[in-house]
Amino acid sequence: MTRHPEDGRLHTILDALCLGPDDAAVRYLIDAFGGEPVEIHERHVGEPAVLSRHLLFESGGEIVLHDDAVSAVILHLTPTPIAPRGLDVSDWIRGIRKNATFDDVKKVFDVPWRFAAGDRYFVLEAGYARPEFVKYRDQRPGNLQRVVFTADDPKDACRPADEDCRACRDLIVREGDGSFDVDGTVGALIAGVEAGFLKEKSGSVALTDLRLLHASALMERVESQVSCSTCDRVACITLYRDSSPTFGYYPYDAAMRRPLQAIPPIEAWGDAARIAAARDAMRYVDHEPGSWFLVAQHDDLYLKSRYTINSMADDSSLIRLDESERRRYREDGHDYLTDLARRISSSSPHRESSPFHLRNLLRHPDDGRDYSEEVSAAIANHTWLARQKQAAAQRMQTEEAADA
């Protein structure tokens, strides 16, 4: 998209991105928002710490600086505690009205849109524009709440407003001198998981194992990831063998793309208590991609398999192998479980007529256990690696298509 003066004040926003507060373009934007801000919110984000400053204007404008460089500019179109009226978007983006739908915005920008963290956004020549609507109502007039312009691609960076998420903004613990307190931060993350507003991500190192694995020096980088139930950001704490630890917030897809190493056998790094706990827990045994997983706990074997409900939906079942099934598995191995998973699927185990219906421990746990969480933990590393390989293949196809 080419910028012209007749585009309203859009060029004023784009010219300010990545510049400092004393640059002429930023001073011009501040004047356009009505002069000096009425409120300034400051906080340190991540590790290494970035100083984030949100300049709030009574007109409805907002400028976000990271270490004194403009990282985002926000046009608030609906009333806020700071801006009782909100901006008139047509003053800033010619052709867009306050009651614009996403289709209206798309016509004005006239560039392909992309998708990130639940929103669609546009790639402009000097930044990115993300119109934010009332959730799931971007086709209804009057639901456009704000337009956010950022220097960083939204698929790689979190929403500026998420920096003020009350649930996860204060997870980092620091020493009295301001240095990063790893143990205190890990403790805060564990407390958040126990309280229910954070959830550990599959494929990353369990928070309780982070320090043990790092101390073993078996991995170059050891990372735990937790997602916030309020803002959906993923917080990643990473300990390195040969450099300082880091802590950052990422959109879900960006966190999924982070390089996580396979975890070594627990006997190589765990203490006695952790090794004993692993022996008592379910453990991965075997799997057929896209079809089934076999996990074991003590002398029991459990088969988790996919089945089709209809052309639009599928689900999983989990059965404990009985003695005859265990014997057949010992005799015929992997192929027998593939056949058993096929028979489970064809029997429609979600129906009461299926011989596997009452055996499905995900629907009918025989002792009140949450089998789903236990099995997920046992197979987490394998499912994560599969997703990584799939994502890598998709990226390669995209790059090959672009080169062609």
C-alpha cells in the first residue's frame, strides 16, 4: 500500500513506528493526538527486561514505546476511562467509518490479510494494521473497537493490550537489585498452574523438572511454556547451558514454532524422587501416526485410539487391554494394535451398542481418575514432535511455492 497525504493521518502513524519520543515524526503524532498524554503507564516486560511505556491521550490515541522506540500506535474508537468519546476513525484512515465491518476495512486497505491470534491483519509498507472487533462480530456494523498499528508482525508478537493482563503480567520475580530470580519465577509459574489461570504446554519441559534438567547440562536449552487463560499469551522461561536465562511472552502459534529439544531419559538427570514418580506414572510405549498410542503403567497397557463419529467430527477412546488383548499384542505386536484400533473405530464406541463403549476410560473412568491428563502427559513429547515435523513440512512447501 502506498501512503499519500490524502490517506487521512495514516502516514502520521506509520512514520512514527520504530522512532524515539524526541523524533519529529513522533512529536507530530503526539500533537495530532492532542498534545501531551494524560496518563503514562510503565512496566518492565520479559527478561532481558524491556521498558514498556503506554502514552494515553484524552482523544483516544495511544502510543506504546519499547525501550524508547514506538512499537505500536492504537486508535481507540469506543469510549475508555481516559477517552470518554473515542477517536473518529475517518480522520485517520480515509474511507473507514466507525460502523465499518471487516469487509469495509479490507476494501480500504486493499492488500491481502493474514491471520494471527484470533484476529486478521494487514501488511502495510511500513508496519502492520490489525482492526479489532467485538469477538466474532466483525461482520456487524458498529463493532469495530480499535485499530492497532504495530512495527512487529502480529503473528510473532502479542497484542499491546496484553501487557496489562492482570493474570500474567507479574509472573517474573526479581531480586532486590532487579536481577532475574529464576527460582522465584518458577515458583510463581507453578503457583499460577495450581491456581488454574495458567496451563503448562505439551512438549515443553515440566516446570518441576526445569531446574533438574538445566543442572544436568544434557540440553543446550531447557524451556517450560505456560499459557494464560485470560489473554491466551504463552509465557516461555528458558534456561541455557552457556548463557543467561530468558523469559518472554508469545502468541500461541509463535510459541509452537520455538525450537524445543527432546527430553533425555529421566534416569540420566532426575533425582531419586523424580525417577520414582516417573516409574509410577504412565509412560509412552508405541504409536501409529494418526491412529493410536499405547501407554503403560506398571503392568497395565492402555490403547488410546481415534475413531470417526461422522464426516465432520471424530473423538478418542481409551481402553485398558484385557488379558487376551495383551497376549495378542505380545504375539503380533504393532500390527495387532492397528487392527484393534480399526475394530474400535468401526464399532462406533460412542454408541452404547459398541462392545468398547463402557470400556472407554475417557467417558467411563472406573476409579474416578482423569485418564485424559495422564495419557496426554505420557505422549506429550511425541505429539509435539509430530506437530513440529508437520509445521516444518508446511513451511517448506510455502517457501518452495514462493520461490516458484
